[in-house]
Amino acid sequence: MDNRDFLFVHLLLVLTLGSVSKATDICGISEFSSRIVGGTDASNGSWPWQISLRFKGSHICGGTLISSQWVMTAAHCLELSNYPSSYTVVLGAYQLSITNSHQVTSNVKSIKVNSQYDGTGSSGDIALIELSNNITYTEFIRPVCLPPASISFRNGMNCWVTGWGATSFGGSLSNPETLQQLMVPLITRDTCNAMYNINSGFMYNIIVIQSDQICAGYQAGGKDSCQGDSGSPLVCQVDSVWYQVGIVSFGEQCALPNRPGVYTLVSVYESWIKSTMTSSSMSLPTISVLLLVGALMFLLH
């Protein structure tokens, strides 16, 4: 084997091992799995994909880590400013008033809001945030899995919503503002739409729940996501893996009868998520790899 052959094999191994490393990223796994049903403090690390979205340093919404450089949240969470520099993302947080040793803060490189979004209640209430730096995964910081088309989530399935939102309409989460968790059953779009038309004041039924939305909660009310939970995940567990089914979008006040929480249905945006992340991945590292391949071809000839 001459020097050119050795160089080719060495660089090929580097490229191959690099791609394998990315493919083996683990999503949807929590090392800390104790759960208590219904509107309670989460345990530290139970939901390692949960992030806090900050606007000029203050928490405004939740969101989820979906890869080492991307976070998913609700589009309406980003209406305050179009400038990425206005936002930061905190990963590994547990109590907003107390900084823990597991936290990592990242600046925002870019913001991608779905073009369908047109205000509260509309379709397309989903956005992607590209972080300024790649995040190293730990027990307390890990991505959630996005649901493949092959997995179905049945009506009535018990799932979980998490966030730092208010515990009552118009209220606020008391110090130290500990991450909250709530188990809620899934409700189909048609059933939820019928519920939202009860005592609505309209003579005829109207479409409240859009085709890209799903609901979760209780017809009797009493338990629900609330202000400050926007952008946070609704996750369901299948075969010990957590998948994000929804993004907290909107509701009528909080926990009212016949007014369950409404969530953007993540599976509808599978192609948009992938294409958005891919279009931004042609960065300098990717171009460098292409140049490297070109150099290899030159050496071999």
C-alpha cells in the first residue's frame, strides 16, 4: 500500500466513523423515570429534552431538543422578535429560579417559522430554532424522538405534557419554579372540535381544531397545560421510547370543562422538519467534507 492508498483509507475511515456517530444518537430515553400522575413537580432529569426558551433573559416558552443543534417550539413563541440574538435556549434546566450544574445555555443561530402560521389557533404553529453550537448529550440533556409514520397513537392513550407554565389561569408558578408534569389522555380532533362547540355561543358548529392539531386533557377540566407552557412537548411512550406527539399551542383559559389543551400535531410536519434541518446543514463542515472528497479523487488520479 503506497502513501496515497494509505491516506485514502485513513480519510475514508474518518468519514465513515463520523457518520456512524451521528446515526447512533439516542433519542427518547430518560434515565430518571419516576412519574406521579397529575400536575406535580417533575424529578430532575425526567424529561431531558425539555428546554426553556428565553427572551432577553426571561423565560417565555418551552420547547424540545430534537438533535444536537435543533430545538422545536411553537411559532407563536417567537412573535416577540425576528432577531435570533433576542433569544437564548437553556437546556438541562429544572428550576427556573435556581441554576444547576447540568444546565447549558446556547445562543440562537437562526429561527425557522412554518409559513402556514397566521396567529393564535391557526395551522402551522410550529417553529425550529437552530442553536449556535452543537450540544453534548448527557443524562440531563438528550433529544426526544420524532414519531415515524409507522407508529399510531390511539385515542385515550395516556401521554405527558411538561413545562414551567402557570398552575392556574392568570396565576404564576411559585418559586423555585420547578418543572411541572401532567398525564393527559389523547383526544381526537373531531371529538375535541365537538367539545369546543359546547356552550360556544355560536348558532352552528365551527371548525376550531385544525387538521394539523390534536387535543389532550379531560372533558371535565381541572387538569391542563397553561400560560408559559406554550411550545412545550406532549410526549407518549411506546416500547420504552418517548415520542413527541404534540407541541403546546393554545386553549381557552386553562383546565375549563370541554376545553382541553390543543397541540400542534408533530407528525404532520415530518417532511418540513427534515427539509428545514437539511437545508441548513450545508454549512462549512459539510462543504469541507465535499472538498475533502474532491481532494481524494485528485490523489487517486
